Amino acid sequence: MEKLKKILFVHWQSDVIGGAEIALIDLINILNSQYVIDNLFHHKGVVSNYYKNANVKVIIKNIQTKRRKYPGLHTIQSYLLARFLKRKEYDYVVCNTLPATSRVATACRISKTPFLSYV
């Protein structure tokens, strides 16, 4: 049997459940038989709880801090996230909204993982 491809959905907004979040759960439910799907949130919130209650896999991992507060931290965190993507062997990364893309895009380029932003 062929190994299922892995997709990581990255969410930025953790407090607002909108149409995109509901539509993504519908999409995930359709794709669950064809892919292994995880959802990454930068901290716990209303949306991550909503996804957990919908029986969707949720990962909480802080991937964003203020760049100006600690110079060079963006690069370090990008390499750590790239290592996470490689270890988990994700085939694709999908960012829910443009703000979710910044750190993730850098990490995807480092790990050579294809990514896109879903707006």
C-alpha cells in the first residue's frame, strides 16, 4: 500500500471562527481518506478548540515572535520550523491567510517543502 502524503495547514488567527475555518474543516474531512492532515496553531484559542472538537488533529507550536525584540530570532525560528517540517515529513504546507505565511514561507524554502497561502 502506498504511503499517504502529509499536509500541514497553518493557522494564524486563533480567536475567530469564520467562513474559512469552517470551510477548511469540510475540506479536511473530504481529504482525510487521501492524505494525513495536521493543523498548526501558534497558540491555543477558540479555533484550535473548535478543530479539536471536530476531531481534526491540532498541533500547538509557537512559531512567531516580534522580530525587532530579538534580532536574528526570525532566522533561528525559521530553521527550527524547517527542521520540524522535515522530521514530520510533510509533503505540502497550506497557510490559512497571508499573516500565517511569513515565518512558514522561510521555513518551507529552507526545508524545500512546497507551500501556498489560502486566503
